[in-house]
Amino acid sequence: MLKQLTAIIEREGDGYVALCPEVDVVSQGDSVGEARENLKEALELFFEMASPEEIDTRLHEEVYVTHVEVTVG
């Protein structure tokens, strides 16, 4: 079964951190592509190893990624 999930990738120091907010799984890599692939692998391992109860507890079916405007300083 294929499931489409969200990947949020941001630069951190010399590398990149990738987060899947639907299940709170994180990975990293030296490039955006590597971080994305490492996250995909971590997600596949999570779904392979986690119990159905853990998946039900952690899986957020609705995740919204948007921008907000705030005043700084």
C-alpha cells in the first residue's frame, strides 16, 4: 500500500533535517535529496516495525503546511 506523507526539509548547519509531521519521524542528510531519501527509509522502517496501535496513536491524518506573517523586532 502506498501512502503519501509530508516531508518538511530545512537546512541545519552543514546539512539538512527532514521531518514527517504525520508520524513525527525525523532524518537527516548532507543534501536535500539525501535527507528526503533518508526520511523515506526511516518512514518505511517505522511502518514495518511499529505496532498497529503505535501507528494509530502517532498518525495524524490531517497536516497543514502554510505560511504565517508575524512582526519581528
